[in-house]
Amino acid sequence: MRAAALALFLLLGACAVPPPSPEPPLPYPPAARERMLRIALAEWTEWGGLVVSPGQRPASARAESDPANFPRVLAYWRAVPQDEGAVAANRRLYAAALAGDPRGAALWQEPFWSAAFVSYVMQAAGVDRREFPGDAAHSVYVDALIADAARFPATAPFLPRSPAELPPRPGDLLCADRSRTPIRDWRQRAADAGRFRPMHCDIVVEAGPGFVDAIGGNLLDAVTRTRFPADASGYLLPEPPGAPTWFAVFENRLGRLPPWIETIR
């Protein structure tokens, strides 16, 4: 009995030990951000270089279902730890497409791969999962980046900002809420307590007076570049009716922290 009680005591004591604190994020050289932009632009070019405006809905060429694009989306899914069964299901669809089976027309249509695309770009650029924990859902890495910025505001590589307080610049992440009752500021995300929320994030690749260009995956069934209107200072203008609501610009500080500090943002 004493041995059993002691074992129970030790077990309860072990359960009471708080989890270890996360290790601080590491700084990255400017080359990481430069590689991130080059990879995003290269992927966009290889998908045909499609450029659209917000709210514009040209007919999709269904490029994701072209068997020639199978390895592109496969690479994106391989960049996330949990692929939601996407790879196994779409390998079967790929085989069907090669055999002329009509079922192959559904290649890569499910599940959505936009978050996997962002995760792939970060991983291919050499950003470790500690600094950017890629995932099949945008909300998961968004929550991780917000939490990291709260714990390590001086060294976190991505800082959440309101679209009204920061004009996006190349390398930043531009995130929108696609739900019926969208949030309009990243601070509201804390009230969700981590529950799933449909989101979409793009990688800003160019910005200037009057425009912000960002590249995202699974837009019109391809990797697509969208030109968003901005004011003369580069701040995003309000979204058109029915468009997803911007709630965060994640400021990219890769190469902008000690020992690599740039004087110009």
C-alpha cells in the first residue's frame, strides 16, 4: 500500500510540473528574407504568372488538376507535419488522371493548400519550424506567431500589426479572415481561444504608393499574385464588399534583428 501511495504521489507530482518554456527564437540573416521572396516569385512564375485585383474572379484554368502540376502541390504538403491525408488521397487521384479516369479531374481540390504553400516557402527559404511552425491551417501558425511575439517581443522574427498601423512591405505576411463574422484586428484572435477560423495569408512581394502586391496559394486553383489598392503612403485601402477582411500584417524581421540590423525597413 505504501509503495502504491508513493507511486501515486510521484505521478501527481509529475503532472503538476509546468511545461518547459519555449526557447527564444534565433535571428536570421537578410538572405533568409531574400530567399523567401525569390521562392514565392519563382513559384508564381511557374504557375503561369497570373495577376488579379481584389474581387476579380476570372475563370479558373484549374491548373491544380493538371497532372504536370502534381509535384508542385505535393512539395507544399510535404512541408507541413500533418497533411490531413492530402498526399495519400491525391496520389490516387494523380494515378487516375494519368490513366484518363474522370476522377482525376479532382486532383488537389481537397483539402485547401494555401497554408501549405506559405509553409513551403518558409521552409524552403531556410526558416526553421521554431521560428515559423508551418501548418495545414493558417490559424495554427498565426496563433504561434502571435504567442511568440508576446513572449519575445524583442527577438520574434514576425510581429503582428494592425493593417491600419503598418504599411505592408516585401516579406510581410498579409492575413485575412474569411468567416461570416470576421475579426478586424489580430488582438481579437486571443478571444477565439485557439478555435479554428477560416483564414488566408499571402506573402507580400512588392509595395509602393498606391499598391501592395502579394502572392498566395490555392487562389483560382494556382499560385496567384494579387494587387491590392493602397494609399499614397502604402497603407491598405478598405476591402471591397464581400472580400475577406484583413486583420493582421505580420512584420517580417528576418535580417532586421541583431546582429543583422537594417536601418531602412
